[in-house]
Amino acid sequence: MEKHIIKFKETSREEELEFYSNNFLSEKRIEFEKIEETKQFPLIQQIFYLPFVKKVILNKRSVYIEKLNILDWKDVQNELCKQMQDFLNEGGLVSQIDQNKNSPTTVYAESTPNPNVMKFVVNKKIVKGVYEFKNVNETQNAPIAKSLFTFPFVKEVFLDFNFISVTQNSDSNWEENTMDVREFIRSYIQDNNTLIHEDLIEDNSNVVEVDFEKIDDVSKEIIDIIEKHVKPAVAADGGNIVFQSYDQETKNVNVILQGACSGCPSSTVTLKSGIENMLKEMLPGMISDVNAING
């Protein structure tokens, strides 16, 4: 794993900062409100030793820290980045609940709300980033995706942390294909084959990177809500959601859906009754519509 680089950015709450790493930190979102809860999480325990820390949230690549109102973030934010970075790069662990890299690989298939997509969950981390491949021509640096496209029924491949979502052609049947794909993925990983050359494809998602420092405050709050409250649920369904834009005049929000969420028949319902309602409730008067763009 490459060395950790820790940076910080503001969230929608003045008392909270997000400290984010270039490497994955946690498979799932975990909240900590006192040091007694951190016994198996050395990094979080170190953070709680600081007298101004009130609450910590660990979430995938980020650590959200809420401070007590006894100092300003500008007095400690840079030093805290350095402390966390040094701790991790000197061998400190985020969690002691680590998977043994030499343990047998297991893969289980999980249906998603999209009937054409099956999610194959692995018992260990397989990639650091999020990668989506719409066709075989995009897989030059992704051997596992290229191999999966040799199955005649495979239409798209999506990878994130510890799972692979595979989209089949609409005239195919997962009842006939699930076992073959699951065993292929298990054997491929168990044999230590390279899944993706991540250093060669930092981002193939066609998602425009948002400059957090240059966007308006409402956009910042929308991103914060999506990262904390929406992404974990979407990942559980084998997909991903990415903020694209917010129009201050129309109050419309555009998001990009990937993986199982892209083209899912129920995604419109989820978008309107779930995500849109959540944003309207948490940002009253600031949201009109949430529109999805398939990744």
C-alpha cells in the first residue's frame, strides 16, 4: 500500500472537519462518542486522546472529527493531519479487526434492486478506488474486468472496495450464470492475479472532480450529506452515487449513478422518495429536484 497522505476539508458543520486519506480506512461507517468504544481502533483511540475531540466518525477514506468549542480548527488542523499521517505511515492501524491477506478467498453473490446486476462480495479488500467499465475497450489496465467481459452475457463491470457488480445483458438469466461468475472471481483473486493497475487508472468514471474550496455552501452541504448518509446505503446495493452539480437558481441537483444503480428500474423511486426527500428535509427551501445521470 502506498503511504497515507492526510488532508482536511470543511463540512456543512462549523464544529466538524473531514480528514481524508488517499487510501481506504474502513469498510463501513462507524461512529465513536467516547474513548471506551475505540479499543479495537488504534487510530481513533489516538484521536480521542486529544482534549478537544467530542465525536469521531470513521467512513471509508475519511475520519470526521467534531470538536468541543474550546479552540478554533485553524489552530490544530494542520498538526492533526500530520499526526494522523505519521501514525499510519509508521505502522499504526486504523482497526485491529483486519482480514488476513493469506486467508482463503470467499465470494458470495448478492442480488441487487437492479434485476440485471449481481453483486459479488469478497471477504477482503480488492481495490482502493471506484472503477466502472462500460465495455471491454475501457479495460486495458483492468485485467479482471477484461476477463469478465469474455463471458458473453456480461455488459458492464463495476468494482468498489470489496465487491464487484456485474451487469448482464437483458436477455440473460442470472440463475444460469451466477455460479460461473462467482467461482471465476474467487479463483482469480485466490491465485493472486492482478485485478487492476490502479496507478495507471486513477479515475475512469468520467466523473468531474469537484473543487470543494470553490463551490458554494449549499453544494458543500449536499456533498456532505451524500458522503455520510447516502453512499453507504447505495454501496450496500452494489452501486455508487457521485455529486455532479447544483444550480443555485433552479435549486436542481445532478448526481451520477454507477454500478447497480445505473439503469436500475427502481433507482428513480429511490432517488425521489429517498435521496431527494432527505436533501429537502436537511436543507429546507434549498432543493427543488434531484436528477440522476447514469454513469
